[in-house]
Amino acid sequence: MGRFVLVALLSLLAAGGVMAVTALVARRVGRVSVVDVAWGLAFVAIAWVCTLVGPGPRPLLLAVLVTVWGGRLAWHIARRAHGGGEDPRYEKLLSAAPPEKRFGYAVRKVFVVQGLAAWFVSLPLQVAAASTGRDEGLGWVAWLGVLVFVVGLVFEAVGDAQLRAFKADPANRGKVMDRGLWGWTRHPNYFGDAAVWWGLWIICAEVWPGVLTVLSPVVMTYFLAFATGARLLESEMAKRPGYREYMES
């Protein structure tokens, strides 16, 4: 328990540090949406803090996997947003505050919330680091988790690449992407994100009390499917011609 408290506190500081730096960058560039780039990087920072406090094969494996996932996600979002303006989601959120108070409002409603969310979702990594003293090594359950993680990462990466190629073709302007993985699920990237975190949880759950952190992937899946992810995106996408038919199919 003592080690877990230490890991939890340091993880919270790591997430808070990433979000604090990101808030300053957001103020300088005038775009709150830079937080989307920092989202994956916050997990990378937490993962390596966990490894430093609780060294061992499981925390190291988790740190490597999270770095691959978080680094790819940050790079993809940064490249996609380059040269663009503020994300409409954040514009709508910030419209509730007067202009002179929007930065403070953004800190409370975006940066603090996302930092706390990253800390909670990363609880499997923290518990794995705190349990290294009783960890006998990686078994078949951990490798099952790696498999689930890889499936999720492939869905994310391939889905993003397919959508980028689709948008780059002028012939597809105004059309709905319904090919490749997008013909299987409306959101390969959100499905992949959920699978990534279920895979990481499985790796952690092999060692007690890792299984108790199941609420972390549950919360991540909820946000992806019903809160800030798919549902919020589709409230805008549904206004496009043909998208409701795509949803029904």
C-alpha cells in the first residue's frame, strides 16, 4: 500500500505536469485543442514514472506498450491539426465563459479534468508498479493482454491511415468514409483505443490486485463510446448527407 500511494502521487504529478505545460502552450498559440496531443503523452509520462518506482518486467512491458500507443496518437493528432484552428468542441465549451476568463475556464474544465482522467485510467499501470514485489513474471494472461492491445493498436493506426488517404482524394469530397475498417465499425480509432486499454488492464490483472482496476478501462470505454468520443462526434457528423444511412448500415 505504501508503494501504491507513492506511485499514485507521482503519477498524479506526472499527469499534472504534462497538462500544466500544455495549458501554457495552449495560451501561447491560442488553441485549447493542443490538449488532444498531450492526452497520449500524459499516459507515457505516467507509465515511465511507474517503471522508475516499481521496476520489473510487467511495468516495463506496460511502459513500452503505452509509449508506442501514446506516441503514435500524439503524432497523428499533431499532424492532423497542423495549420488548423480551434476544435469546434472546445469552441462550444469555452463559449460558456466571457473572453477574459476563458483561459481559467479552460484550465478547470479541460486541462484539470483530462489530467485527472488520465490518472484514473492509468490505475492498472500504477497497481502493476506497486505489485512488483509479488510479481513472478509474465504468464499467458499477460500475453493475451498484449494480443488484445495489438489488435486495438492496429485498428487505430490502420483506421487513421485509411481515413487520411480517403480525405486526400479530391474525388471523395462530400462522401462518407465506409471502406476498409470503416465498413466494419463507424469508429475504428475509438474501438481500437478501447481495446488498447482493455489489453493493458489484462496484463495488469494477471497479478493481484490488478484485477480490481477494471473500472479504468470501463471508464475509458464509456468516454469513447458515450461521452466525449463517438456520441459527441456523431452529433455533428449526422448533419452530413448520407451519414445517418451509414450509421444505420
